[in-house]
Amino acid sequence: MKNIGFLSFGHWTPSPQSQVRTASDALLQSIDLAVAAEEVGADGAYFRVHHFARQLASPFPLLAAIGARTSTIEIGTGVIDMRYENPMYMTEDAGAADLISGGRLQLGISRGSPEQVIDGFRHFGHVPEGDDHAAMAREHTRVFLEQLEGKGFAQPNPRPMFPNPPGLLGLEPQSPGLRNRIWWGAGSRATAEWTAEQGMNLMSSTLLTEDTGVPFHQLQAEQIQMFRDAWQAAGHQREPRVSVSRSIFPLVSATDRAYFGGDANSRDQVGNIDGGRARFGKSYAGEPEQLVKDLAEDEAIAAADTLLLTLPNQLGVDYNAQVLDNIIRYVAPELGWR
């Protein structure tokens, strides 16, 4: 059995070919898509976070709205760039959104990815020491995880406006269990090991910022195994979760074939990100029977407990809900995911 969710980048553009032409469209359709995904039996609704772009940027109002409109589906991010975040304010936002959803938040966070602007986090008031923005992201993460534990740290006012509980005060609201539902978006095997040491779940995307010459799914499966080994070595008492992302399109209708028939011959790609080599995973498109055969050979999907399906949100809610339904109806049962 696998958890099957979607991952939306939340693009919007005024192009007449897009079903998502404004920021309002992107936000409201994201809510509608989460509702539709829950109705067809999907397990998760996840959203990318990008700043300075016509994409979803501020996740917590969106996650809270989805939490209020749904009842069972997990709600998450993939991922929040911690270089931009005030971890104290983020603790309050995350706690509130999680309480509204009834404890369904699954927050993916990370160091971030290439941006639309140069050092955009500086415009948000975050200046890294020694220009080490990766270290700043990890420090923000340390503070965030610490605050999710709910320990008091602030000296109370001796003449408060309202009565205080005894002892030092912490941030509110707290949402029990949220600390165990934080994921780190790891782009390498070494980062996956660090993720395990911190007690975070592993979120692995459709690219890795390294290339050893083996197919992407094998490299990613190796990353997952290294994460699990490091988790066990760290002595954590709970079972971690692991997600992988894939673009998967069953070709069921003429519309499917028109949009994605050309992806049937997709292959891994190797390129450069931030000055280093990276390997990008292929897309999967084909008749359901062929998809079942191809996906059965994906070692990383087999190793993960959660599969996030990257959806082309600009094609609209109805089409993307149909893609999810086709996967859950025609593909997942044949692979033992359902």
C-alpha cells in the first residue's frame, strides 16, 4: 500500500491557453483540486513554494483554507525554502494551520532551489553569516524544530494583560505531533543522511544534485536506503516516512494522448544546477497496462511509502482530477498500491 498524493507548482499566467490566469485562480483552484483529489481517493495535496514568481508563494493561508474544506486528505508542501523563513512566525502559522486541519499537515522544507532573483532571501531580511545561505537554512530549521517541541523560553511580564501559566512562555498555538510530520527535501545522498540524523522524514524529488551514471530511480533508491540506515543508527523510536515525486500520465483518452503522448519515450536527463551536475528523472506516459510494467521497475517508488504525482495545474481542476482518478483506478491496484 502507498500513500498517493499530488504535487502542484501552482503556476499562473495570463496566456489564453492556460486555465489558471491569475493569482486568485491559482489559489482557489488549488483548494478545489484538493477537494476533488479527496473525492477520488487520493491521500495527499502538496504544493510547491516559490518567491518572486507567478506561482504559489505563501503556503499557510492556502493550507488552512484546504484544511477547512477537506476532512481526510493530508495537506503539505514540497518544499518551503527555509532561507526565507522567520522560524518563530512559521511555528505559529504552522501550528494554526495544523489545528484547523485536525492534524493533517505534512510540511516539506529544505534549503531551497534555484530562484527567480539573486539572493531573494536578503529582501526578506535574512542575511547569512559568511554568505553561507545553506547554513542559514539549517539554522532556521533548527530553531523551527525546537519551537515545535513547545518548550517555554521567554520570561513572562510580571504585570501581564492576561494571566500566564507558570514558568517560561513558548509560542502558541502548539499542535501536538506536528514535529513528527516535518519532511526535508534532500537533493543528495549526504543530505538524506543528515535528514535522518535530525529526525525528519525524507522528501526526494524528480532530480538529484549528483550523478553517478546509474539510472535516476536507482540513485534515488540508494539515497532512500542511506536515509533509512542513518535513521536506524540515530536511534529514533518511530518509523520515518519517505516520499518520491513522479510525473505519471495514463493515456486513457484522446485528450491525454494529445497532451502527453510525446512523453511516452521520456528518458533521464543530466544537467547542471548551481554549478554542479544533476540527474533528472524521466516522466512516465503510456497506456495503463504499459505504465504498470514500467512503474514496476522503478526501484525508488518501490522503496518509498508515499508517491507525489506532479500535476500540470494550468490544465485546470477537472483535467487534473481525472489524471488522479485514472492512476488510482487503472494503475495503482495493479501495482499493489491500493
